[in-house]
Amino acid sequence: MTLDAPLQSWEYQLLAWAQEPLQSLASHRQVETDDRLLDAAYRYCEDLTRFHSRTFFLASGLLPLQKRRATRALYAFCRITDNLVDDCPPGVNPLDLLTAWRSQIADPHASAYNPVALAWADARSRFHIPPGYAEQLIDGVARDVKQKRYATFSDLAEYSYGVASTVGLMAMHIIGFRTEDAVPYAVKLGVALQMTNILRDVAEDWRAGRVYLPQDELAQFGLTDADVGSGINDERWQAFMRFQIDRNRQLYADSRPGIAMLNADGRFAIAAAAELYRAILDTIEARQMNVFAGRSSVSSWGKIRRLPQIWWQSRTPSVE
């Protein structure tokens, strides 16, 4: 395994986790169901993806049909998993819901009663996705039930692995890759994507009682949780955000060589997902780091006009 950038201390644990599912042999039983029912399940996942994530929907639309359907089933699986915690009814233990969901997706026969579980079971079988990654994702989402603060960036990177890098590793199996040297890059890209989410959604997460910002780094810039809650966009906050954005951009840059290790028919889609998400950082900067006044996003035209350059760059990616 070779990397263009030296490993950071926080990466070693993440890479160890990423290797675990690859070491276990798993059976991939074909899902036996009516084709019309399966097609309907995939259409449901497509609609769910279109509704919840325009960026993911656009990027996945750049894939061939079967891979496109599988990546949208992956997105739907992740969305349902996340919603079990975020939208849990009062009086219900979300950990119980996650346990039941974990059992359902592990049983292809039980999956037939849920369109997302059915499509995901079929995608997992078709593309030989190691089930351990889905297990790790559920574990990552479960952390939101009890953990509301993260002391260091290393702690936050471990959380980001569970809820985002695992998604990239599963997507990598759908896209196809020529060598396991791609794994570290997928891990780092997942952290980059999740950190972009975190920086964009500071205010929304605060309202949910969560602060996904390194507590030690907040303190270094003279900030506290109370300052985050107040939404004061002063010099301290802007300096803190510049530090976070600079590191986030470096994560994207360090992960980019991994795109060359993917099958050619999937490089454009992954490059588009990465670059369109990275562009959110530009929007945050253009708004003077004021993430408290509404969600920063890239317009539909902003996404479309970036695609030709992303396509050109993805055709001839370089790997040292």
C-alpha cells in the first residue's frame, strides 16, 4: 500500500477498521424475488435519493444503469439507517430500531417486505459488498444516540469513518477497483465529505443538541459551545473556520489519486461527488463563514457548469 501523502496519526485506526471486512469471507446469496417487485424497490430508492440529496442523485446519474441503481440503493440504506436515530418517535429506543434493522438487512428473505432492504440486499449480492461495512455504518450511526461532543479531530475522524468512509468503501465495490491500494483514499475521502457536512450543518446540529467540532480546537481559537450556540460570526469563528476549511480541502486533495484506481466507468461519478461537495466550502467562504444564517449549498447551475472540467480531469487522473 502506497500513499502520496504521509499518514496522519488518526488514520491508522481507520485503516485497520477498513481492512477488517475485507479479511472475512462472506456468502453472497442471490435475492430471489419477482423482477417487478425488485424494479419497484430500486425505483423507490431512486425517488428517495432524488428527494434527499440532489448532489448524490446527480453524481450517481453519471454511472451505468446497474451501478447507478446499486449506488442509489446504498444511499437509501444509509438514509434509512440515519433516520432511525434522527426521526425516532418519542418513547422508542433508537438502538432497538437499529438492532431490528441490522437483522432485517442481514436476511434476504426478510428484506422482501421493505423496498430499501430488498434493493440493498440485491445490490450487496450483485457487487459482492463485504457486509462488515454495513455493520460498521450502523455502529457509527448508533454513536449519535449517546455521544454529542468530540474532544479532538482524531475522535471526529473515527466518527466520520463510521458514517461516511464506510459508505465510500461500499461504493468502491459497486464502482469496481483494480487494487486494494484504493482503500486508504476512499477512507480519506469519506472523512473529507463528512467534515464538509459538519461545517455546513453547524447550526442544524446545534439545534439537535450536537456539536461535531473538535473541542480542543474550539478552545485554541477562544471559542466555547456557548459561542457556537450564539451563532456569533466574529473574528475567532472566522479564523476557526478557515483552519477547518484548509484541512478539509487538503483531505480532498490527498484522496484524489484514489480515483485513478477505480474502474473507468465510475471515475467521473466519484470525482463529481467529491468536487461538488468540495465546492460547498467555497460557498461557506463566500458567505464569510456565516453557517448560522442558513445552509450553504451549490446551485444547480453551479453544479452543472463544473461538470465539464470534472469530466476532463477524471479521464486522465494521475497516480504516483
